[in-house]
Amino acid sequence: MAWHEAGSVAEWNVGAGRELLIAGRVVAIFRTAEGFLAVDGMCAHQGGPIAQGDLDHNCLTCPWHGWQYDITDGVNLLTHKKMLDCFKVELRGDSVWIEVTALSAGTG
């Protein structure tokens, strides 16, 4: 696991998500009223762009087919199974940092 700088806090509005490529992984980072959360950036259903989805409190809806996830734990709200990896996020000064494990060759 390694920490990566994801950008400045000022780059996010509350309720907004951004998609970033970090350590070979697509990651969706959201700013909520409580802070920052990060999950896999691709929907478990068909790879939809999670960062472009609608966020209502902790419920994230994929823009392609409406799959919904709790972004605090990556659980699908219909099946109640964890389907998205979650990543640790911390603020260091005015910067957002995320802990991500790089994908190995032949993975993904």
C-alpha cells in the first residue's frame, strides 16, 4: 500500500466526485459534508463511471444502469454484498491523499 496525492481540497465541491487513475487503478473520490471517501471508479455491473454518478448522502448511483452502493463500505444496496473496494483518504494540509495498492501485472 502506498499513499498518493490526489489533488487540492479546493478542487472538490461537496457532493461532487472525480475520477482519477492512481497506481494503475481507476478511483472515484467524493467530497461529502463529513469529508472525503474513495471507492473503485468502475461499477461492478458493467464498468460504468462511478465518479459521474449521483451521490445522495452515502448512496452512490451509477449513471449507466442505476446500481447503487454505500460509498462508506462498497456494499451494493440491493444485494447487500461488498462489490467496490474502498480506499483510505486523509487530508494533509490543503491536499487530499489516498492509500491505494498498485495493480499487479496480469491483474484486472
